[in-house]
Amino acid sequence: MTPLQTGKIDELKGGFEGEIVLPSDAAYGDARKIWNAMIDKRPAIIARCAATSDVVRSVNFAKENKLVLAIRGGGHNIAGSALCDGGIVIDLSRMKAASVDPKGRRVTVEGGALLADLDAATQAHGLAVPLGINSTTGVAGLTLGGGFGWLSRKLGLTIDNLVSAEVVTAAGKTVHASASDHADLFWALRGGGGNFGVVTRFEFQLHPVGPDVLSGLIVYPMSEAKSVLRQYREFAANASEELSVWTVLRLAPPLPFLPANVHGKGVVILALCHAGDPKKGEALIAPLRKFGKPVGEHVGVQPYVAWQKAFDPLLATGARNYWKSHNFTTLADGLFDAVIQYAGTLPSPQCEIFFGAIGGATARPAPDSAAYANRDAQFVMNVHGRWDNAADDTRCIGWARDFFKASTPFASRGVYVNFLTADETDRVSAAYGANYDRLAKVKRQYDPENLFRTNQNIRPA
Ligand SMILES: Cc1cc2nc3c(=O)[nH]c(=O)nc-3n(C[C@H](O)[C@H](O)[C@H](O)COP(=O)(O)OP(=O)(O)OC[C@H]3O[C@@H](n4cnc5c(N)ncnc54)[C@H](O)[C@@H]3O)c2cc1C
């Protein structure tokens, strides 16, 4: 730091309610860790904001000092966009409060909350917002990209339940965006990622859910994959919107309900959650048990918040991760052949291929009703490369890329922006399709200098 910079940092610290973490601080090492261990960036300043006023201060500081700026919500983004090299990180991890109005069925939640924070607050009242499937993900990044999970077929994307947002813009102004207030900004926030400002507070509408839901796993051997996948396709085409069944192809983890001789063997897992009366759910899921001869099953009625955490141990922070993703409107037989071939050559025990089933309520809004454009997606596939040692980077990334290529002919042209890696900036337009031009115009209005560019960037028109 030059003396000038040190003086500037003292200025930033003055009146800052949160904490300023610098490379010389003991807290720095942990403060720059995010979910994907492949990301190794060294910001000059990590501004752990405690209030909206801290965010305003940090945005203005970045502009005045011409610093690159990154925004950290839950730190889960695969591309590592929560951090920057040099520059300042606006870290919202201290801003996690959620406040529920059970009568009005609304929740407001701060921009650094994790899904677990929001679920805990809303489920205390038997209510929920549709969110993702890993409770340590940030509400902010997930929402700003679209957001889908077990409740989405019934209740829509996370953004379809967003009522309003408090946003600190590039001008350093705090604005309230909703359908009637800064309507263009509100439209852009619903899918446009962190391009338009720092969201310090989200307001969502709530729905009765659970608090107990029928959920769990039915596991088939890889030898039955083709037949299971074909039956899954037929089943999914007619499934109740209350029921979500996702498929995962991977090596079986040593889960206690699986016989020891299945551990480490290739399996097709049907992961399911029924978001209605569990008794009705039992009848709906019965056919899933008849796709073949399951090697194990763990299905029951459990708290929704427990199911929301079920995959956390398999998705813990600290592994190396590389993803590739496609959207699909239908699942073709040729795709199944490619899936089975690549599931047969998984380069690490943690790698997997999954198909998240969406459709239902997510597909009903018009593609131009919000920035999130690909309403035709019935399935979102994630080729999840995951491993521990840097020595395996090339092999594991190569596998993900090869399978991605092999599955491309069967995919729709769209992609989910939240699953894009850092090397996929050429796919940003595929995430937004016909909405891209309008997004670029809103970007020009709210961030003409592209201050918020450490993301899947939309350039100002
Ligand atoms: C294990 C795992 C499971 C996942 N499962 C799902 C799933 O089921 N469904 C789903 O839809 N997605 C899922 N995702 C993807 C997830 O939605 C994205 O990774 C998302 O970006 C994570 O948000 P975050 O706040 O944790 O990320 P961060 O890395 O903190 O932020 C990502 C980007 O979002 C923007 N951002 C973050 N906070 C703010 C804010 N307050 N204001 C403005 N911009 C902000 C910034 O541009 C930032 O670079 C999953 C990801 C992981 C790693």
C-alpha cells in the first residue's frame, strides 16, 4: 500500500459499521475462500458490510479509486465472480437477517443470506420461497440468476416470487425496485445477475410448504440406466407439478442405506421431493420404484428444511469444481447413450451428471417477462466435475468438456447463467436470448461505466 492508499483506507474505515479486511489481516485467508477451491484470487480490500450504508460507501470508494469491484453473496458461484484480483470485494456475508410477515405472506431478507437462513425463517411459519437444493448457496446470486429447486415446478423460479429489491446502484444511490418502481431495473434484476447494482434486501412472496415433505432417493444400478432414463422421461412428461424428480448419474457414495457392495459402483439416483400432502405423494411416486430393480431406497416424510440440507455433505466447500451445463426441452435417446458412456468414465468419485427437472410453473411466464429468458427449459443438465487434487485438473476438466460436446446436439440453445464457468463468457447471450438487447439498455441506464463487471457481464448498450 502506498501512504495515499493507506490514508484512503482509513477514510473507508471511518464510520464503516462492518469490517475492512486487508491482505495483512489474520482474517484475510478465510475471507478470500469461496466454495470452488479452484478460485485463488487476492482482493486488495474485502469490505464486510454490515448495513446498506456500508455498501454505498464501498461502491463510492471503488469508483473514486478506480478499483475493480466484486460482490459476494454466498460465495458459491462456480466462476468465482464473488472475488477479484486487486480491487474491492463487497462482502455481504454479515448481512443475513430475514424477517417474515406470516399474515401478509412476505419475507424480507438481506443480500448475504444463505438458503438455510431464509428457509429457517420462513419454515418457522410453515411457509417457503422456491430456492435451490444446497442450503449453503447464497440467496442473492441464486435469485439474481433465476433460481430453481424442489418447489419450482409448483411455485415457479425464485425470481417469479420476488416482489421488490433494495438496490445500491453504480451511482451510489439506494433505490427500491418493484413492478411499479424502477420497473426496468426490477425486470433486469430477475435473471440479469449482479450486473445492475448491489442488492441489499430482497422481498419475496411466501407459500405454505410442509413443514414435512415426502422426499428422498431411489437408487438403480448403472446397468439399468437406459431403461430407467427412458421411463423417467415418460414419467416426467406427465408428473404432477407438486412432484420434482431429478436424476443423478455417479458412483454411489457410501450412504448407509446402500449395501456395501454398491458403494463406489455406478448408479442412477432418482432424487425426489413432493411439495404437497405426503399421502398424495406416496401414490404419485409409486411408479418410480418399478423402473427396474432398485439397489436401495431412502424415502420418507421429513422436515422440508432437512431435505434442503440433504446434499450439503456431498457439495461441501473446498473441492475443485468445473461445470458444463445445457438446457433441454426433451431428453433424446441419443442423449441417454452419451450420458451412459460418460457416466462410465467418471474421472473422480465426486463427479456426476445431473438433470434437474423444472418446467411446470417455471415455464408459464412469457420469456420477456423478466431477464431470465429460457422458459422453455424442461431440464437443466449440469456436468459436475469435482475432485480434490490440482494434479487431476486437466483430466477432470477434459471429461466435462468432452461430455458437454457429446451432449450438445441434443440440447436447446439456452443455458442457465448461474451454471456458467469463468471461461464461458461467449455463452452469456445464450442465457438471455432475445432479452439481451433490453438488458444492455437497462445496463446503460443504471451502470453506464460497467462498474459491476465481475460477473457474466452484460455490456452497456
Ligand atoms: C453446490 C451448488 C448447488 C447449487 N444448486 C443450485 C440450485 O439448486 N438451483 C439454482 O438455481 N442454482 C444452484 N446453484 C447455482 C447458484 O445459484 C449460483 O452459483 C449463484 O451464483 C450462487 O449465489 P451466491 O450468492 O452463493 O454466489 P456468489 O459467488 O457470492 O455471487 C455470484 C454472483 O452473484 C452476484 N451477486 C451476489 N450477491 C449479490 C448481491 N447481493 N447483489 C448483487 N449481485 C450479487 C455477483 O455478480 C456475484 O459475482 C448451485 C451452486 C452450487 C455451488
